[in-house]
Amino acid sequence: MGDGGGGRPSENAKPGGGSGGQPAGAKAGGGGRPPKSAMGRDALHALGLLSQLGISMAACVLIGVLAGSKLDGWLGTSPWLLVLFAFIGAGAAFKVMYDIAIKRWSRGGKGGSGGRGGG
């Protein structure tokens, strides 16, 4: 009983099958870490890109609406300048989205995603 170490071989054999020491050694060696870190880096990059798009678009429309509202107050043109500047802000937002997409694709097109980490 004391020589076999009853509980430990069965715990090692449970996840890996017959030879319990090798899967435990493979996990301890960090074989799964590079893909996880690459996936985490890609996820953070995507989150940053989406945040940049969202904030940029919202800011463009908000600036247009605020400028139109202020001009409407000064000139007494009711909601017409607000609507006009809201559309101008939306157009600017799509232009920003286009510029970000072109910048992203030009980076990805030359080096390819394989150059960044095989993904």
C-alpha cells in the first residue's frame, strides 16, 4: 500500500488515461499557455478595435447634435440645423469607421494574420 501511493496514481490516470505522469507533466510544462495568451491578445485587440469604433461614432454624432442644437438656439431655426448636423455627424462617423477599417486591413493584408501569431 505504501509503495504504490494508492490515491495519487489514480488521480493522475483520471485526466490522461493509462499513463498519468505524462499528461500532468505536459500541463505543468505550460504546453497550453501560448495559444491562450495569443487568444487573449487577439481578444483584447478586438475589444480595443470595437471600443475605438463605438466611441468614435458616438462622439461624431454627439458633436454634430450639440453643434446643431447650439446653432439652432442662436439662429432660431428650430430643429433644422440639429437634424442637418446630426446627419453630418453620422457621415463623419462612417468616414471614421471606413478609415479605421482601411488602416486595419492594410496592416493585415501586407503582413497577414499569420505574421502576428498564426491566427
